Amino acid sequence: MKKIAFFSAIVLLLAATSCKDRNSIVVNADATPQLNNINDSLSWALGFSMAQNLAATGVEINREVLFQSICATLDSKQQPMTQRTTTELLMDLEQRAAMNRMQNSEAQMKEVRAREEVYFSKLMQDNPNVKKSDMGFYYEILKQGNGKIGQIGNIVVFDYKGLLTNGQIFDQTYGNRDAITHVIDDGMMPGLTEAFCMMPAGSTYRFYFPCEMGFGAKGTADIPPYATLIYEIELHEVK
């Protein structure tokens, strides 16, 4: 998908960009952009998308040559490279971009794991009621029920509160909506799937999930990437 998006942005930009006065293009990067119509807005959006993809490759771009290439292509001028060479270069660039993304992700995860190790160590030191599960997340029993324990495919009815480690609530049912009814399956956040398979109905647990058992590097609209998550779950029923 990244490869498709990268090439699509370039093709669309070449098709939409106007290169008037091509021999005397001057770009003031510090000026406030004037977007006077839909074509201006589209051009800016395409440029933004292409720039993000280019930045993600980690390759230093010669902007002057880039602009010359766009204008020469729009003017149907002779290209300094064959189509085959161009395609091979872009494929190599995509491979380098993928490698760069992977290395950045690995470096980020290493930092996150080190941060979480400190956080969970202090958590257990400060609160002896917190235990570590075999699955790698941490939990505290606030109220122990004696009902049915969930399994994959069961339906659970529960209320919950979700927090970041700084105490900020990113979502909750309390005061917002009715209790949630959901099937325990792979469509759930990984940590929640495991949580419902250890809680008896009638219980209230507080769970501490490492980012890999939450929403990982992607995050959500309300949850930052690589966030450690806290869930307080009140399990009403398993059926």
C-alpha cells in the first residue's frame, strides 16, 4: 500500500501541477501559501502527500532537480533516463524506504520497551496487589466475582474506563452510554481478548497493557502511538 500511495502521489502531482514560467520558478518556502481555488488546494495536498512519502525514505532529495523533472515531464521534453531506469530507481527507493521504516520502528519499540520496563517495575513496587500475567500484561483485582469465565466465542457484557498512564481518560462507558455487549474474538484489542478469558463474571479488574497488547505503533484518534494502556473493566455477564 505504501508503494502504491507513493507512486500515485507522484503521478497525480505530475498531472495536476502547472509549471508556468518554467525557466524562472522561484519558491519562497517561508511565505504563507495562497490557496485561491480548488486546484490550488489539491496541488498543496498532493505536494504535502508526496513530501511526506519522500521524507519517509530517508533519502536526501535535490529539490531543484525534482522541480525540473516535473516541468520537463509536463512539457513532454526528452528524459535524461530511460523508463526502465526510472522504474528500477523508484523500486530501489521503495525498498530503501521500507528498510528505513523498519529500522525506525525497531528503534522506537526498543525505547518503548525500556520505558515500560521502568513503569511496570515501579508499578509493582508501589502496589503489591498488581500481578503479572503469563501473557505479559499486568492486572489488579478490585472485586472478585464467582461467575463464568469467558472463552473465545462467548459474549461478554461489561462497563469500562480506559486511561493513559498520565491518568487521562480516553474513553469510558460510565455516564456516556450503556454497557457494551461484544463477542470475545480476534476483532478485540489483543489485551482485552486475554483479559476476558481470565475474569469471572461479577468481577472488576484493572489491567495494565504494554503497547504491543494495545494499539501499538498506530494508536487511534484518542490514543497516541506506542501508548501503555490502563483498562478498568467491570464484567457483568458472560454468555
